[in-house]
Amino acid sequence: MARKSKMTVLKRQREMKKAEKAALKRSNRDERRAADPVGQEDRIASRDDLEGYGFGPDEEDEEAEDSETQS
């Protein structure tokens, strides 16, 4: 029977710990996806969201809205 060196034992423990951490991340990700009822394709930013990110209406859009309200 071969005697195991301490380095190989430590290496195997590191590999097991890394694999367990990756499995935990995968399961957490799957749980988050299952808990999220809204799919990626259903996510559409509202006008308020866009303004919050600095994508406010252009001057042309404001002029078009003004002309529509005056008509």
C-alpha cells in the first residue's frame, strides 16, 4: 500500500472544496431563476426607468408630444 503524501491530500481537498463551491453556486443560480416569474424577454424598461438611466426623451420626441396634445 502506497503512502499518500501530504501535498496530494491537500490538493485533493482543495479540488473537492472548489467543486462543492461551484455546485453550490449552480444550485443557487437555478433557485433564483426558478423564483423569478418574469423571463428575460418580458423585461422592458419604462419611460421612468430610461430617464433614471439618463436616456430621457429627445427634443424631437418632446416636440411630437406637444403637437399631439395641442391637436
